[in-house]
Amino acid sequence: MFPFCRWAAEMEATILHADLDAFYASVEQLLDPSLRGRPIAVGGGVVLAASYEARAFGVRGGMAGRQARELCPQLTFVSGHFEDYQRLGDAAIKVMCDFTPLVERISIDEAFADVAGCTRLFGPPAEIAQTIRRRVRAELGLPISVGVARTKHLAKIASQVAKPDGLVVVDPDMELEFLHDLPVELMWGVGPVIKARLAEIGVLKIGQLARTPGSSLEQLLGPAAGEKLAALAWNRDPREITTLRRARSAGAQSAIGRRPTEEQVFRPTLRHLADRIGARLRAKSLSGRTVTVRVRFADLRSVTRSVTLDAPISATAILAEIAEELVRAVLTNNAHERTISLLAIAVSHLENDPILQLELPLGLEDEGRRPGSKKGIARWAADRAVDKIRERFGWGAVGYGSVALGIARSVPDAFRRLAEKDL
């Protein structure tokens, strides 16, 4: 489909956003043709991804498996083929790279591209987008939706409108007509919480958001979020395609359903997250000074808390202990909350191969969390030994007892690692 199209040579919309449709589920249907046309979900205890046939029954990613089966009794669960996800995701991105070097991958199954410099070789942007879709379908057997616009934000929205398996090109002369009639949840940064807050003041569409006074948005959402969304609602997005990105942070999160705010619930989850993040940092020879945790409660309200350290860290145990302390502080300040649904850790202010400042054994209370102390060095050495064993024999070959024995992994680690794209 080609709504809002301009085929003239002076077309200015040259940013493409390509997104593989229901990627994980589509790969499973590709690998097993008997699953095609049937409602399927990747996962088990938790739905990691759902096919469009399953989504028609209300099945969504992150949903408990039991709830998904209640909504769709004929739902088929598959465990997942993670190496195939990586292989096919890489192949789809390579197709885009055949047309332009300006490709910015933002996840395993989606990327931006700027085709302004290659239209003489391959034709107008809409034609390039259509060719990409045709090749991905023919060479990989997968559906892909593409949006074309002048800005990254609008191109991403256009690809969402194009789903499933479609193409939308936004005419520069009709951008606001196209954008303002769409629901606010299609905007980058509008999740369930912000959507609910906007609905409280009667803002359901992007046009309504654009006409809302900036002071009202800032009061409702905060200065940064209010200003950002107001600009995007008028398609003011100066961001360019970035082909090489330096990691600014490393993070991981775990949706845990509706669980009580108890130590035996959050402690093993945080240890598992710290293990994943610490291993990724050390693999890149990075350490970070700022640790941030996010706690989401049952009503989808999230609270964050952070601390900036004197020295950068990458040791799993140190990161876990700091995260636990931050989460305890969040729960203390929100004592009325009895249920948590998600925990997240992020490490920022990253440094390459930081110089370790050795510390004297002064008997300080937090000595074990200081990377230059005797205990801190021992913890880092233990982590490196674990890393080397995992490199040779696989992630599951060795681990920390508090992690291996203390958490039931409803989401496979292979899937988590695919989703962790910021480092």
C-alpha cells in the first residue's frame, strides 16, 4: 500500500525504517511450515512473542502463558531457535546494506537507513523500500514492513502503520495530516504509563498532543519528556542516521509477573541481572560509575533510583549488592506498594579499561564494593575465571549459586541476550 505517496524526483523522504513482522514467531513458522496460519507463541511460562494469528485473540508478549492459553485455547507454544533468529536478523540487515552504507541497526529485527545518496543507482526511496521488502521475502521467506519519511521518528511510525507486511511512504507535504490523526501510543517514548496520563487530560491522538500547551505537558510528564513529545508531535526530529554507536550504558530487565515486594523475590532476580550485565561489560573491557535500578509496580508505575560511584565497576557481586541496596531504598519510600512486576538494572558513565586504584585495607564498611580493595580485586578475578569457562564451554557451564539456584528462568537467557542491544 502506498498512501501519501509522491513519486516525483524531488521527493525528500529518504529515511527508511524496516521492521520484520512478528519476527520470532515468523521465524518459527518459517522453520516449521505446519505452524503457518496457526496461532503460536514463543516461550512457555511467559509469552516472549506471538504470531499475528495469536494476537487476534489478545495474546501479547510478556503475558503469562496461562493467561494466553485462556484467551486462545488452540495456542501452540514453541521453545525458540535463537541462533536462527540471529542469523536471519543479520541477513535482513545485510539486504539493506546492499543499497546504502548509512544503516543504523537498533535491534535484532529493525533498522533505519538513509537512501538519499543512492537514488540514482536504485531509484526513488519508495522503489528501494519495495525492493528490500521483495528481497527479504524471496531470499529469507520473512515478511517485513517499511516506513519512508523525512525523519526517523516519522519513518518508524510509518512502518508501524504499514504492518503487517506493508509499505507506507509519507509525503513531506502531508506529514502533519498523516501524523496528527494517529493514536499517541505510536510515538516513540509513549508507553502504557504516559498513554494513561495523556488520556486523563483527553489526549488520545498525536494531533491533540501537538495542540496541548507545552506548560501542561511539562507539568504532566516532566520538562524533558514534555518538551521531547511536543517536538515529535510536530515532526521536529533532527536526529541523523548513526552507523557507529559508542555504548553509553549496559542494561537488562526482567518482567516477573505480579510478585510480592519481598527479599526472596527481588534478590535472586537482581543477582541474575547483575550477572548478565557484568559479563557483557567485562567482555567489552568496560566498567561504569553510575548504577540505576528501576522498579515497576503492579499498576505500571515505575520508580528509578541511582548512585554514582567513586570508581567504575564491572564485578557481578559488587553490582548486585549496589542494586539490592537501591531497590530496598525504593521499596522503603513506597511502603504502600505490595507488588512488583518488573526489575531493571543499568550501568552508565562507561569507561574503557579504567586504571585500577589500589586501596589499603582500612576496614571500611563498603570495602567489598570498592574495586581496588583486596576483596574487590578477588571478586573481579572470580568473575574473569567464570567468563573464561563460559567462553569455552557455554554460558550454562558455570554460574553463581545464588543465581543458578535462586531464580526460575521463565525467559531463556538466549532470548534475553538477543534483546539486549545497547552494548
